[in-house]
Amino acid sequence: MAARLFPNVQTMKLIVQIPCLNEAESLPATLERIPARIAGIGAVETLVIDDGSTDGTDRIAAGLGVDHLLRFPEHRGLARAFSAGIDRCLRLGADIIVNLDADNQYDPADIPR
């Protein structure tokens, strides 16, 4: 337990969660810009939360090799997608969680900061 409370920096896991609703067109550019490595972080992973998309967002995400995919069969709203993403990230062992929008509202280059 002490190891989990005080992880070695090199073993820390960062998960970037991206709630999506019909973001098949913009998601690839967002995923492409997420840094694969960050100084001091042992692993950088991605989680896409597909909030009931009808445009194939889940297939695009899977095809682009996201590490984790959570799909709602119907639209539940951003708050529920965000909350489910946080819960999933914690269950996956994330030490750090970063939230991005799939429409490039936030710059993935800022993640290391």
C-alpha cells in the first residue's frame, strides 16, 4: 500500500480521458497530438469514452489503438461520461488523469505541464 501512496515517479501512470459524442472526424487529430512519453511518467495511456455516438467514433478509436475504450449504448451526457471516465481511470491504476475534448479545444501539448 505504501508503494501506491508514494509511487516511484518512473512507475506513475497517466491516463488521458477523452469523452466523445460523434467525434469520428476530429478524434484522430486529437489522439495524434497526445505525447507518447512524458519525462518522469512511466506510462501514458488513453481512454476514449464514447457517449452513444452514431458516427463510428468507437470504431475509429479502436482502429487508432487507444489503450482503453468505454462505450455507452445511448447518449448519457458529458457529466456522466466524464464521471465514468474518472472511475475507469482510477480502476485502471491511474496516478494522474488528464481530460481532453476530442474537438481539439485543449492543446495536448500542454499535458506535460
